[in-house]
Amino acid sequence: MRARTRTAYGFLTPYLVIFAAFWVWPIIYSFWLSFLQTRGLPWRFNPGATWGRLIVDPAFANALKNTLLILAIQVPVMITLATILAVLLNSPLLKARGLMRFAFFAPVVVGEVAYAAVFRLMFNAEFGVVNKIAGGVGLPAVEWFSNPTAAMALIIIAITWRWVGYNAILILSGLQSIPADVYEAATLDRVSKFKQFIFITLPLLRPVILVCLVLSIIGTMQLFVEPFLITNRGGPGSATETLGLFLYRQGFTVLNFGYASAVAYTIAALAVLISLVNFWLAREPK
């Protein structure tokens, strides 16, 4: 048994070395960096310049506000739409269900740069198809990239379009695991379809929806691509700057690695905290 154990660890050693070098060590080192003043040489221990700055930095407060705003609006809307879409995709009346499921899942596999470019063209104030359609029905054109509220709405629309199908497929897998005899018994008791959905489907989908919720929270706290590519690096001004984009600017634009590390650990801590709150709210009643 000892020989087999040594052989097993021998095969695992290359992976463990790479894992430690490119994952464990960067996490430990970035935590140490979060206590260092890295603007200027030599770097020195100064937590007030990193963790202390988080408390008083208006740019960080703005990025945090934008991220939490997106989180509060986009995630509930996306999970609701994904649940409804999953129920529709699970309907036996739907034709070509396989094709429809792939169609709604497809946005996830579209390249981020490509889909960002498409959204910038669609929502262009002068020749974008969205404003053309709005003008055709008598609505005023919207300056999607120069109006802060419209730019934030555009970010929420883009994220929802990209991820609603992904979450719908996850919820669909939960729907298909619900025994059919549960619905048959409810139908025999003359329970309406709506009440079946509220009192049977949703409670049984709670674990899957919770997983989707936690994954969405983690993804939103790290949001970077959409404000960077669609609204031109968090524009207009910093109206759509998120924590992920703020972290990027601190680390790779001004090269303030210590402050960027503190922001990174703050993002991770907030994601864990919000996820734990959701786990607590969704716990099974005793």
C-alpha cells in the first residue's frame, strides 16, 4: 500500500507543483502585497496606504456602488427570466427542443470581443438598430454611451442576454430531476398549473436556483468585460466602472499593485459574504 501511495503521489507531484506555483503562491503573495505601499521604491509596509485608502477613496466607493447596483437589479431579473425560460424549454409542447436549448445557451460561447462589438453597433445613438426601432414607434433616441443611466442599463441588458440562457440550462436540469408522479398527484387533486409551479416546482428547484444565484453573484462582483469593452472602460466618465475594472486600472494602469491586491481581497470577501447571506436566507426551515 505504501508503494502504491508513493506511486500515486509521484504522478500527482507535477500537477501539485504547478498548482502551488501558479495558484497558491500568487494568492499568498498578493495578500502580502495588500499591506505594502507600492507607489515608488522601495516598497514598504504601510497598510494605511492600501486598506486604509479603501475607506476614504471616492473612486472605490463609486465602483462599489455601481457593482452593487448591477448586482441588485441584474441578478434577480436574470434568475427570474432563466427560471421562466427553463419551464418553457421543458414543455412537451415545444418543438425542436434541442435546437431551442442550444440557441439560448449559445451566447455563452460567443467571443466576448465579438459580442461587445455587436452591442456597441446595435446601441449606437446615430445608426444603431435599437434607436432605429425606437424611432419607428415614436420613441426618442437614447444616448446609450453618453448618458450614465442609459449606459448602466446597457450593461445590465448585455449581461442578462449573455448569461440568462446558461442559467436556464442549469435550472432545466433541476426541472428534469423532479419526479413526474409529483405533478400527477397534484393534478389528480385538482391543483392548478400555477399553484403547482409556486408550491411544487419552485421549492424543489431551490438548490439549483441557489447555485445559479451564488455563481451570478461571484461573476457580477468580478464584472470586467462589459464595462471595459461596451461602455469604453466604464464610461461615460466612471458611471459604469465596476470593482473588476477599478482593480484592473489600479494594478495594470497605474501599477499600484498593493492597492490593487487590497481591492481584490475586498471583492472576494464581499462575494463570500453575500453568498453566505443567500445560503442563510435559502436554508431549509426546521
